[in-house]
Amino acid sequence: MKDELASLDIGNQVRTLRNRRGLTLQDLADLTGLSKPNLSQIENNLVTPPIATLLKIATALGVSIGYFFQADNQDSSIVVTRRTDRYGVAKGPHISHIGYQYEPLAYPKVDKSMEPFIVNMEEREPDAIVYNNHRGEEFVYVLEGRLEFRCGDNIVLLDEGDSLYFDSVVPHGYRGIGGPAKTLVVIFKES
């Protein structure tokens, strides 16, 4: 399994797309609702953006989130991603604020409506949960461990084999309970 975040170079991809579209960093901040310093850190590969943040950036730049994970522009009606070809995103000390590590499962497919990920949620305290939101819907299935999901005033505990489907426009966050939780997450991004 590949672990090199640098090999993805998400930051350079964001900068290249932004420049190609003639946008300043402030323009992208205005379009995404993200801060200019945060975007600068992402473009310089100092932080790994959470999935929801990357979705906002992708939407503002007119690409799908899958654009950032592909090695080449393979477009096919059938895409196979072998376990040995998957790689983790958001690993390392510079991204500990996110609280999870994610692996894109269908990155070779260019234009798709859904984005599936294996997401490993860290165990953390409730006040350390990072909340995100994005347009669309999200499905979570707990493969291993126990997960706490928070959305507004709702707190839902999910055990292995439990699933959750929700409108992801509402700020939401997760944390592993009693250890990390491994999940399958499928994000549907509205156009």
C-alpha cells in the first residue's frame, strides 16, 4: 500500500487548477468559504485537507474530488482498484487535527457521482472532534470498532455492522470510541 502523501501532491494540483482558472488565493477563499491561510497551507502541502474541505475546493475549481487522487486520466465504465494499489491520505503528524486517515477506493474513475473511501477514525475526546460539512449526502458503514457520530444536537453511537445515512450539508464529525474505528464512507456530491 502506498503511503506517500507527497506523491499525490494535492497542494500543487490545487494551485495549478486555481492558476489555470485565473483565480487568486483570495478568490478561492471566497468561493469555498475557507480561510486564505488554510488554503495556502494546503497548496504548500503543509496540511492535508479533510474530505469535506477537498470537496469544497474541487467544487470551486470545477472538478470532482476524484481528480486529486488519480495518477492518470483513466475514464472507463468499469474501474478496478486493487488493495495493493490503494494509498492512505492524511497520515503523519502535520494532519493530526483531522482525526482520521482516508483511502480513496475508486480514484481511477474520472467522472463519478459517488466517492467511496475507507476511513480510519481516531479515538479522541469529544471536544477534539473536527466538524465538516459539504453539499450532498453521506453513507457510513462501520467495518471495525465503535464510532460516535455528531451532527447538531444529535449524538449517535455506531457499532461494527451499523450504518448511517445523512445530509452532509449539516456540520458533522466523528470519533472512535474505545480505540480507532474503521469505516466505509460513500459521499454523494450534488452538482
